[in-house]
Amino acid sequence: MKAKGRILLLTSCLFLLLLLLAKIHLRRRLDVITTTDWLAPVIWEGTFDRKVLEKYYHKQNITMGLTVFAVSSFNGQYLDPFLQSASKFFMPGYRVIFYIMVDKSLKLPEMGHNPLQSFQVLVVSQERQWSDFDLMRMTVLSKHIREHIRFEVDFLFVMSVNMVFQNVFGVETLSTSVAQLHAWWYFRKTTHLPYERRPTSAAYIPFGLGDFYYAGAIIGGVPFQVLDFTHQYLKSVILDIENGVNSTYEKYLNKYFFLNKPTKLLSPEYSWDQTFNIPQQVHYVKVAHYPTDDL
């Protein structure tokens, strides 16, 4: 899978370059940002041609991975709508492996049979009492990517469990490193973005710097890129603990993408907070992100 992943990455880059040069499938939307300063595409409805992308990716014999954590009885109630909707809308027509991280044995909800989809229920070790959910999540994710996920899938997404798919989350989202724009902060002035501003923290971004504010609900890309993020996150958290500083997962995520620019950004359509009014820029909500007491 490692050698295959490199070949896939090179061919993907070449294909996308050819599309750019030929101006195939690239559409303009003047009401939103569609390209970053470092030329990464921002994916909105109306900026891509799924038929063109499907024609390419169906020839690549690729497998997608989707990881979700449901590690308490509190989170367990959200897993059913997550899986039911993901089985319908996440990468339809492609092989998908769902990695479900739990802290106890779990019976999967009843779902229609799909020969392209498989499920791995992975029990999180209870040897340690985890006081920080995100620290546990990234530690466990890193372990499983190293041990087997990187050999099993070509692209991997990690999502929060309190999400419900409402429209197709398809191959337009694929790239080496994928970041999710925050539904609230995308529509706010960049000077107000809530980066970590304490210089003593490893998540620190100075005033006047920063590109976008990214949401922690979705991260994706090729497995080695997701693995790199987990390593950098854990390294930053440990450094801050040693220095007596405490920041948040989302701020470490934003520092990572500030230093390591994502190659594709997903618009707020892909993780829309249902407590917000939908602005005219959002044509279709692909994934609804619910507060943890609304499902």
C-alpha cells in the first residue's frame, strides 16, 4: 500500500495538473473563496464536476477509510445516525473501511448490506484513565495508522461522531492533506480568528498571521499525512505540558495547518453547524454537525 500510495499520489498530482491546464471541471463562484494563496482548491458545490472526477478515480482501484470515536455511553447514542448516514453518503461506489473506535464491545446498528463497505470495531485500551479525550484519540489513531490502516486504505478521513451526512461526500474531497473550514469563523474577519496567542504555547500563531480557521470535526488525506498530524499534535501537547501550558485540539490543528498548508480545503458545506442560519453561500449542506445534546 505504501508504494501504491506514492504512485497514486504522483498520478493524482499529474491528473489534477492536466485538469488545471486544460481548464476542465474548474468552475468559478464569485461569492466565495475557491482558491487559497498557495493555490489549494476550496471545495464548494458548483466548483467541481463529479463525473469527470469519478471517471478518473474509478480507474484507480482505491479504498477509502473513515475513522470515528465513540468511546463512552454519552457518545454511543450518536454512532447510529453517523453510521447510517455515512453508509449512504460517504464515498458511494467505492470500497470503504469504517474504523469504529470504542471503549467496550459494541453491536453495530442494522444497516443494509453493501459489499463495498466493511467495518472494523477497535476497542480502545482501558489500561490508562484518559483525562483528555483528544490526547487519547490522537494516540490511538496514530497507533492504528502505523500498525494496519496505512496498509489498508489509500485515503483516510477522521470525523467527529456527532455528525450526520445529508448529501454525497465524494471524491471531490480527496487530496494529500485535507482541512475543514470552520462554519462560523469562515464568515468572520481574519483579525478575529481565535488562534492560540500565548507565545509560551506550541500552538502559538502571532497576531497578524494565519490563513483560515480550521474546524477539528474533519481531517483527511493520505494515511501518512494524517499520521504526521497526529505525531505533531502529540509532540506539541507534550511540550506544552512540560512548560505548564494547556491549549486546545483545534488550536494545535490550526498551528499545524499554518505551518503545513493543506492541499485541499473543504467549505463549511461539509461540516455545517445546525445551530446556525444557513447563508446564501451554502448551497447544499453535505454534513450536519450537531451539538452533543441535539441527537
